[in-house]
Amino acid sequence: MQTKEFKAESKRLLDMMINSIYTHKEIFLREIISNASDAIDKLYFRSLTDTSVGMKKDDFAINISADKENGILTVSDNGIGMTEEELENNLGTIAKSGSLAFKKENELGDDVDIIGQFGVGFYSTFMVAKEVDVLTKAYGSDKAYLWKSNGVDGYTIEESEKPDGVGTTITIHLKDDTEDEKYSTYTDQYQLQSLVKKYSDYIRFPIKMEVEHTHYKEEGKEPEITKEIETLNSMTPIWKKNKNELTDEDYNNFYVEKFMDYEPPVAHIHSKNEGVATYDALLYIPARAPFDYYSKDYEKGLQLYSSGVLIMEKCADLLPDWFSFVKGVVDSEDLSLNISRELLQQDRQLKIIARNLEKSIKNELTKMLSNDRERYEKFYSVFGLQFKFGIYQSYGAASDTLKDLIMFRSSFEGKNVTLKEYVSRMKEGQDKIYYACGETVERIEMLPQLEKLKDKGYEVLYFTQDVDEFAIKVMLNYDGKNFKSISDGDLDLDTEEEKEEAKKLDEENKDMFAFMQEAISDKVKTVRLSKKLKSHPVCLSSESNITIEMEKVLNSMPQNDGQNRVKAEKALEINPGHPIFEKLRTLYSEDKDTLKDYAKLLYDQALLIEGLSIDNPVEFANLVCKLMTK
């Protein structure tokens, strides 16, 4: 027996695989179990055409045993085993995959799952092992061989005995515990059960282990300890089953158990895809948001599997932010088990899967909106805000996906409506989608600008969430119809005759308005006649892209320290049909000093109407008293 060197720059390559390819040490068990599953697959495949194998599917199993006292973990299978040459080729050459070669040699199609096709998984054992022994006997051979390695100095192969028949037994001598790493936990019964459940629950052959149970029969007496062989994995994932085999109860039970939610989901999406990207997916739309959903601590992502073996607990790249509430699993045989998070982000197959999933989620929500409005509105009340953030944060790129899913409260019957519904009942000749902003529906209903629009029969959308106006600004339009705030300067609601009359009146009083503007020049850009007021005396209008509502939202953000406050350009509008207008005209000709006070008061009134704070409350109070005592 002699020690042999690895055939591929072993020390450097092995170090890279152990420290770079794998993120968590615990996945070594996943890799060893996956290799065992492959070995069984090969012999099972042969048994389908070779009756001399003499084994049925139920005869195959993977066994795990642990020796806690000596720090040894053993994983064995009764699969096809390896010859001396195969040991040399598969374990002596890093990154050579026997499973991939088997698949090519037998011309197996994509419908046959062979997990370990990357060829480096076995070496992950050296993250936790100081020595690894591989005892194997190939099917059809009368000789067994023992491969040994400490992962650094190479390996040895010698002839040996394997009395329990064909297959492979891997014995892992665990490293000694350190202050930072507790390798002994990999001999703990509960840890092994947990890791199998987490990573290998859907391996299609039983994974068995002797499990110890403690029974407390009578108080004060020693507990009774029993041991029995138990199957640790469930073997058949629900997403691999046909839809007609499953009921809503089956889907809901899986969701509640898998994702630890006490409430059934609103909907599920079960899809199978073949072609450029082959995968199975089972997605869920939850009924409620996690407590941290709208916080920076929330971590989105779907569980990602490769042929039933968990690759990643939360793969964020499978979901866009606007659908981050979706939970579920994706299983693709196109993805390698042995892949880092960084490489996964660049994987072309993953990007194709992500695009397909986004379409599936959108289609499911669109169907719910059309067929079960009550259920959709309940869902939307929980997660709809995320759609608006999605449009805004993507600078409008997500508009095509989300524009028909967002909803707003409307002046029409006081109900939630979609943009599509709003446009479908626009008045003849109307080319604008009108909206109003406010903290609540009740506050919006009090806005002076709303009165004339409603009087003329126009529907108005109520924007009560901070992100609403920001979202529609980046959308630009819907179905070719531009959005128009009722606080914008000119809503273009008047007839030609009314426009001419307003123009004439504006010209006649331009000097008065200029005088009033001078009195509050640091507050408004202009003072003018209003074309949108009906019974109220004054209102404010926006004169720039930063609207009054945007000013309010941006200045309320925590990161705004007061030194960089945003300021919208405003216009103070006076209602020519209100008695105050005649009072202002009289003051302009008889008492300009008092007119200045009126200008300041009217501006402060308009601020209060908009839900904005008054710049100088003391001055406001003094002016009111001054005018009351005149």
C-alpha cells in the first residue's frame, strides 16, 4: 500500500472547494447522502433490465450511524458500489463525477435524475473530518476496496473485506472540537435528524437511523430507553406529484407545516415546466404578512432544491421585490448542488426560472382579482403597498407587471378600484386620470378642490399612502391617459366661455394679486384667481414637479434633519365667486396694509386645509385677533 497524490493540484483545489464552494459546513451530510442516492439509483436502474440483480426498489436504503464517544459518523448504502479503478477515477481525481459519466454512458435522458453531477461534493467531508474512509464493493465484483485520506497528503487504496454485500460505507472521523467549531454535534441524534429533514427530506430512498427514545412511565423511577430503526425522510415531495392527486387540504397542510404559519394561504401555484428551464414549483400567497415584512430585517426568497435536495433555504434571486411576500419551493435538476451563492446569482437557468415565476404569480393574482374580488381585496389590504413600492423603486420598470394589480379608493361609490376600471368609465372627452392626496379618505373629502370635480361628474382616485403619488409619477400614464392631481394649477375643467370670463377677471385684478404675492413672496410663487373652487374661499396649487403632498412626505422622513427640507413651489388661489374676493378688492383700493394681513391669513388657511403646519402660529393667532377687533 502506498500513498497517492490527488491528480489535480490537490492541496490548492481542495482548499478552494472546502473554503469557497460551500457556505455552511453542515452541507457535507447532504452531499454524502446525495452520492449514496446516486449509487442506489444506478443499481436500481440496472435492476429494471437485469433480473439477476435480485433487488426491488423497497430493498434499497441509506443508513446513518453515529459513535459519539469516538467522534465517528458513518453513512452507508447498498447501491452499485465502486471498483478499484472507479475509486481511483472518482475519488482520486477532484471534480470528476462518476454520476455524470454514468448518465452519459447509458444515454439517459433528462427525465432520469442523477444528483451528483458536479463531482466535488464528496470532498466537502473534509470541512469536518480529519480522516475519511470509503469501503466499497461494486456490483458483480468479488473484491472490496478501502480508500483512505486525510484530505491533504493524498490517499491510499487497498483490498479489503465487506461482509454486508455490495455498496459503499463512508466513515467520517470528525475533527476535534475547537472554541469556534463543535464538530461533535454531527454525532448528535437530533442534529442528524434535523439536517436530513432540512436538506435530504425528499431523497427518494429511505434514510434510516437507529433512534433512541426516552419514556417516563412513573414519577421517581428511572426512565425507560428504547431504540428503534426509523426512516428520517419523507421521500416524495408534494411538488413532484400530479395536481389531480392533491386536494386543497393537502396543499394547505404542507404550507402550514413547511412555513410554520397558523393560517392557510390565500392561494397556491403548482407548476411544472420543461424546455429551456426544467423545474417544478409550488408557490404560496400568504394570508398575512410576517411581523417584520415591512422592515429591513425581512429576508425574501424561495427554498431552492436540485432534484429534491435543498441547495438554499432562501433564494432571493427567484423573486422580485414586489412579490417578496410569496413563499414556496422550486426544484430544478438543471442546477448543480455544488454551487456558491455568488455563482448562483449568475446562473442563466435561475434567471429564466425567476422570469417564469414572476409571470405565474402575476397571472394567479390577476385571476383572483377577476374571479374572487373579495378575496383579492383582502389580500391587497395586506400586501398591496408592496406593488406600489415596486413600481416606484424600479423607476417604472415594473409598471407592466403591476399596473393592473394596484388599487385606490375612489370617489365612485367609495370603493377600491383598479386603474383599468377607472379608465373604463371615464367621461367622454376626458383624457386625465384625476387624483387627490391626503392622510385619510375623510381628509381628502374635505379638500376644496374636490367639490367642483365631483359636481361636474368626474371620478377622483384617493391617494392615502405616502408612496401613491411617487408611484404614479414614475408610471407617467396608464393606457395613454396622464395622471392629474386636483392640486395642480389648471385642471382644464371650464368651458371656453368660462375660460374667457376668468381670463378677463384675472387681467382686471392682476395688480392686486401681485401686491398680495409681494406680501407673502417667501411662501408662494404667485397669487391668482382659481378655476377649480366652487364654495370655498382659497386653496393651494402646485407649480412644479414636487407637489405639496410630496413635500409633506419627504419632509416627514426620519433621514430629513431639517436642514435639507424639500419645498414645493406653490400658488395661492382665490375663489372669485366667494364674498372674500370682493373684500380683497375693497381693501386693495382702501387699506393695503390690512390686505397684507389678509394675504398672510388666507395663505395659512390654505396650509391648514392641505394638512400642512403653519410656519408662524403666533403670527397667525395675532392676525386673527387683530382683524376680529377692527
